[in-house]
Amino acid sequence: MDRRISLQRSSASTDDWNQPVLTWALISKVWAQVKDLSAGEKEEEDQRVTVRRKQFTIRYLDNFSASYRILDGTEPYYITSFSEIGRQEGLRIIAEARDND
């Protein structure tokens, strides 16, 4: 594990006009092994979107949730799936970054 990533959790709040605002709070910074899986374009809602998929391997975290997001540098990756490695040895996380986020 040679890369430092940030795990974030979303929280909802309201702005000055009482409109909902989604913010991200840092949970922790962890070491990870990062592997590029794929990159490509697809069409969503009449727009071409670039999607990059990566696999992140981190040490096991008891309270990990698929609702978290990962910051790899300054780029946010949204978790699509994760699985436990061995008996609480680690977590293998698949996440995507999109060019329209």
C-alpha cells in the first residue's frame, strides 16, 4: 500500500436560502493500493460521460460503508461495490470517477 487516500462521508445541510446542500466530511486518511481498471465513455441522459474505474485495497475498517466516497488526490471516486479480503484482513473497493462530477 503506497498511496494515501481520504475517505469521506456525505452530510446534508441547508444554505442561507434554506435549500438542501450536500457536503463531504473527512472520516480518515488511509494507505491504499490503487489499480486502474478501465476508462471509457458512455451516454447518460443524452450526454457523453467519461468514466474511470479503479480498485482500491485498504486495511480492514469495521465501520466502512458503500455510501462513503474516496478522494484520490483531488479526484472524487464514488464506491460501486466492496468486499472483505480474508478474515478482516482488508477491503477491496471498486469505485468510479466521472467527468461531470
